[in-house]
Amino acid sequence: MIELTINGTVQQLDVDPDIPLLWAIRDVVGLTGTKYGCGIAQCGACTVHLDGQSVRACVTPVSAVAGKSITTIEGLDTIVGTTVQETWEKLDVVQCGYCQSGQIMSAVALLSKNPQPSDEDINAAMAGNICRCHTYVRIRAAVKEASQALHPGRSQS
Amino acid sequence: MSRDDTMLPGRRRFLVATVTAGAGLTLGMCLGGCSREDKESAQAGPGKTGNRIISDAAFEPNAFVRITPDDRVTVIVKHLEMGQGTYTGIATLVAEELDAGWSQVDVEGAPADAARYNNLFWGKLQGTGGSTAIANSYEQMRKAGAAARAMLVAAAAKQWRVPPEEITVRDGVLRHAAKGIQASFGELAELAAQQPVPEDVFLKEPGEFRLIGTRVARKDSRAKVDGTAVFTQDMKLPGMLTALVAHPPRFGARVRSFDAVAARAVAGVHDVVEIPSGVAVLGKDFWSASKGRDALQVDWDESAAFMSGSDELMAQYQALADKPGKVARSEGDVSAALGSAAKTLRTSIAFPYLAHAALEPMNCVMQRSEGGVEIWNGEQYQTPDQNAVAKVFGIGPEKVKINMLYAGGSFGRRANPASDYVLETAHIVKAIGGKAPVKLVWTREDDMRAGYYRPMYYHRLEAGLDADGNPVAWQHRIVGQSIIADTAFEGALVKDGVDVTSVEGAANMPYAIPNIHVDLHSPQVPVPVQWWRSVGSTHTAFAVETFIDRLAAAAGRDPLALRRALLQDHPRHLGVMELAAENAGWGTPMAAGRGRGIAVHESFNTYVAQVAEVTVHDNKRFTVDRVVIAVDCGVAVNPDVIRAQMEGGMGFGLSAALSSALTLDAGRVVQSNFHDYLVVRLDQMPRVEVHIVKSAQPPTGVGEPATPVIAPAVANALSNATGQHFDHLPLTLSA
């Protein structure tokens, strides 16, 4: 039995200790907003927050996060989280949408640490998230606009 | 009837019940109330937004609209939402003529039923592709909305005892100004359902549009930013098993035998079954099935397997190109014109296999139901999939119920003429005797290696210029597998031995050159191939548009000026080209090490021009900095969706231009995942500007036409910066 907290709820999971966090979240806990895209930490569709840090759930064994606190797309309730989601919706960033949970989780992690990221900061933080619809123009714009919305009146670096 | 012939209907009368549309087909509306079964099936399709209460008072004037007393308007969309924005676009058409408020409109996916939901450009076939969704639905969906509106107006007229002409409708509310009374759609729904279906309806003039041509919010945004959108991967049914399949390591290999003892010993594994495409391991969840498959031992019979590599295949294609192929177009006398030309140029170009690599790998959920089968899938090809699955179970196609979910990308892959992954699921369900619902999940590696690629191609071109630098001869030979051979479309799309999808964009290239010859070799190779976003144009646009730049350089002419001279009979090509060039600042000086290139191409009756700017950082490395796009797609139904498709479609082509290639080594697919099948990431995405030509022509599709234009635009920009020319994709600079 492995205990971890997901979106503020303590979960006792009767799972194989080497099951990746992704499949524990999706198939055992039943939260499906976190996606499978590659299984080898190349696409970022499975991005979740582990104690506030972005991690790739597809290569994180559940045993490695025992006792820790996980946030998924369903549990984004910080001001940064909801602002990023609202900005994504306002700019209609999504196309097929399959990668966007991961994109949003990466963007929220970035803006939580670095409220006014430069273009280079955005490139570095978001290049690990593939979008096959190539919505990158709007992802970049939405990160900047969310930054502005969170810190009105402060100039972009 | 060609789509270009269709005129805007304006306020013309349309017979609702027997109206013909598109390719001369009868509209299949279930007018005057659907049967109970229709109602139930119309509620299918979890690719829906919002919550609805279905009551008996629901007003369903036809197969595409449902209005409930809670004032919700549900548009039933016959096309798959795979990112291209069709849920938003189709809903816009209905809401426009219905005069509904945009925020009261919900969307749900239609069930599989070609009698009602066929693609009007595809005969009696239901499916999505070829950038046809808006084009084939433009009149049909507006009529569906207009019919519903007319019945609501008739209901209000009856209730208020006023002439219907005195009633106005706006944002879901009907009003009679003189009497000062009003009622909402929901309040009138029950009475509207009792009104006779109108024999004819009026459609708005474009000047009356309130939604078409404006930015409306996408219908699928909220569910896709909060994680609630349901994709096939997210389906879970009671007792459902997850299946992973061990596929052959080479195309054409078969299972000789397998040892499932270790696989069955894995905790959570329920079953191991042989199917035509391999061996399936079924577990209680993905992880158990995955571990089970890892433990499975399969002995493959590779006696009939394809054992060649990409290099050997390309050498064969090059040899084939020495011989004349099947003629796709021939005008004048190219041989004579080349012989007498003042200057001749030759080039050849090699294109690799490409995987679609949608971010949601292929998957499908299926279960036996009473007397039939039920499927949950990002369903792009309802009718062929129904037929294929019905055969497996020996049932009628109408017994195959399909719930169309959101697809996590497709780029053509989910409309597979062989129904490959859907059929694989059916065989698994059959092999376990239908005892449990099955979710087939392909891993990324399965998706990359199971075939159905954009074919590898080899092009050879030769052209001649006269003494004044005018092109006088153009010869274009294409070698590559047919995506249509051995499919149900062979009769329609292979003409005189020429697969029209292999030569589209080449055989109809628009430049005015007096002597033109285009021919094709379609070698048979047992590597499964399929259409890939923008189909033939993925390779032909590059060949034509880079070679035109070569001719311009050889003639000492500006590439834009040469195109302008040769496109005088093609105003829509000219229109997008001038618009892109002007906004890109064509002709303004570029710094050393930078270059600018242009390309223009029509596909699916949509015209796109792109100007790319590149920076060459050293001899081998470059970046694409800026892309200016102009598009002419007729009436711009949803301008922001069009912009999004131009941005994303261009990006999809940029991945193929810069980095994607799938190769074979002794019959094995070399690449397996995104570490070696490279695609563009955010840090490689250029700045993009999109300009839309104002047009009153009927709308054409935007999902594909931006894709083929970027590779030649970038190549031409690199040529402009370096003087180098390119004989293969992805693009590489030589030292």
C-alpha cells in the first residue's frame, strides 16, 4: 500500500510499487486529465506537479512519490493555475487538446517560480511539451498574457 | 459539380425535405420528429460539451438541432473534432440561421448513421477528411438552423395570434415589437415541435451574418483546459480490460507460435490471445497489460516479411525515374522544347516516410452489446469502420454503434481505409468471446512502428528557359507508393493508372508554361501507407515551388515577379501571394546571413501563400524566424479558427521540413518515439502572422492547406541566404 496526496486528498493505493505515477493517477485513482503521449519523458503530456515542481508522471515510479503531494490538471486551484487556464480559454489556445493539460501544468510551474519570464525562459520551460497541432504561437502568447494578468502594470522583460 | 461552381445562395428559397446539396445528394433529415431510436442514438457521442436535460418536450426539427425547455440549443455535429475546430464551425453555421445566442449553443458528436450524417462530398459515406467539413456542410447546416427557426416562429405566431412576418428573432429570443411580447426558444420548444416542417426556408444574405465572419469562442476550449474533455484514452467501462498487442517486427511477418506462460503470470493479466495482427495481452489496466506484453515470447515467421531498407528502396525509385511513367498531364512537346531551350535545369528530390504521430496514440474501446457491437473512438471514418467491424462479427453494419469522442490529433491517421486499429480491437473482442469491454492502447512505439505512413517519394524535374529567361518546358516525374491502390477508393481515385492523390499539386500546377509533362510510377511496396495532412501536396508543393525558384534564379528574375508573370490566369493564387508578400515586406533588404522565401499553393480549393524568413547561424545551423501567411478559403466562417489552422498547419509542415523522417533498416522501422522521430517544439516555432483574403466565394477547408507551403518557403529562404539548393527533406545545409 502506497500513500500519497493527490489534489489535496490522501490516497491509499494498492499498486505495484514500480507502476508509473501516470498510470496510478489515470487507471487507479481515475483522474484522466493527465495524458499518456510517449512514456519516456519526451512529450510532456503527463506533466504534474510534485510539491510544486513539474515532473513527468510517465517515468516517475509511484514508490518514489510516497508521502508526497501531487497536483494534476483537475486540482489546479491557485490564482496562477486558474489564471493560466482562463487565459488559455480566452486565447483559444487548444486545438485537439490532448497535450494541453501538460502544457498548462508546465506553464503554471513556470509562472509560479518566475512571474515575468523572458522569451528564453518560456522556451526553456515549455520546450519539453510537444504539441502536434503546433499551437505554440498561442501557448507563448498565453504564457505572456497570463503573466501580465497576474502582475498588471509591470512591464514584460 | 465542382465546388467552385457553387454560388452563394443569398435569400433564395430552399426546399427542406428534398433539397439537394453538394454532389447532388438528398439531405437526410428526419423531419417532423425522429423515431425514439433516432432520439436515443442522437444523444450518443460523449464528445459533447455542457450538460443537457433531455426531456420529452425537446424540439428536434431535424437530425442536427435539438432545443430543450432549458433554452439550450444542441447542435449534433457529423464531423470529428480532432483539433481543426469543426465543432465550433458547424455550430456557427446552425446558430447563424437559427439566430441563437452563441453561449446557449452546445455541441455533441453525431452517431454513426450515413443515412443522416454522410459527408455530402463523399456519397453515402460518413467521415471526416480532405478539409471538407465546413465546405460540405455550409448549406446543409444553415438550412437545418433555418428550418428550426421557421418552426419556432410559426409556434410564436400561433401562440401570439400574429402574422409570422412580424416576429423577429435574436440571440435565442423571439419578439413581437408592436405587442411588446417575447419568448425564449425554450419556452416555445414544445409548441414548435408540433408545427409543420417548412417546405422551404430562407437563408441569410452574407451581409446579414452576425456570427459567421466574427470571432466566436471555441466550443471545446473549457473542457480541454480543465482536463474534463473525454478522449478514447480516457474511456472506462465496467469490467473493461486494457489490451496491448505484440506486433510483428517487420511488415508481412506473422505469428509462428507464442509462449504466454510468463505473460499470464503477471499480476492483473487476464488473457493472451492471438489475432491476425499479432498477439494481444489483456490486463486489468495499462500497466499490467504492458508488463504482460513485456513477458510474452513470440516466435515470428518472417519468411514473407519485407526486408528492405529506405536506402535500397530509394535506389530502386531512382532507377524507376529513368523510365517514363503513367502520364498525369501532357501539354505541348516537352522533349522538343527542352531540346531547343536556351538553358535547361534539372533537379531531384527525396522525401522520407512520415508518421502522423498524433499525440494520442491510436486506441479504441469496444464491447459486444445485445445483437451488436458498441465502439468509443476518436472516430473519423464511421461508414468504413462500421462495415469492417460488422464483417468480423457477422452482423449488419447498422448493428455497429459508434460513439464519436474527441481525437487527440489525427492528421489523417484515424481515417484508415483498412480500419486497421479499429479492426484489431474487433478481433480482440471476438477472440475473448465478447466477455468484457476492451480498450486497445497502442504505445508510442506501437504507433510509430505499426505502419500507415506518408509514403516515401522521389521526384525528378527538368525545365527549359528561352533566351529571354521565360520557362518553356517543364517535366516532372514522381515515384512513390499509391495510398489509394487496394482501397475502396481505387475506382474513383486511380485514373488511367494514375493515383490522383500522388500527383495532386503537380499535375495541376498553375504556372503558365507552354510545354508540360507530368508522369508517375507507383511501385508496390508492402509498407502500409496512408494520407497524411495535405496528402499529395506534402511533396508536390515542395517540388514545384522550389523548382520555380530555381528557374527564377537561372533567369535572373525575382521569384515573386516570375510567379506573378506565370499566374496571370490564377487570380486567387495571385491574391494570396501579393497579400503575403506585401505584409512580409518582400523586396526590403535582409541582413547578411538572413534570407526570405515565398511559396504559394492551392490544396482542397483553398489558396495559401507563405513568406518565410530564416537566419543562417553557421554553415549547418539555421532558424526560421518569421512566417507571414495569406489564405483565401472563401467566406471566413470562423476567422480565429482559420488563423489557428494556418498557424498550426504551417507548424505541422515545418516539423517535416526541419526534422521528421521515418526510415527502414532491413525492414525494421528505425524510429520509435519522440527522441528519434523529431518534431518542432516551442523553441523552434517562428513568429507567425495570418492574413485572410476577404471573399464571398463558398467556404473551403483550412485544416490542411497551410501544411505543404512552409517547406518550400523555408527552402527558398535558405537558398536566398546561402545559394544552396535542396534535394531532400528534412532540410539540411551543407558545410
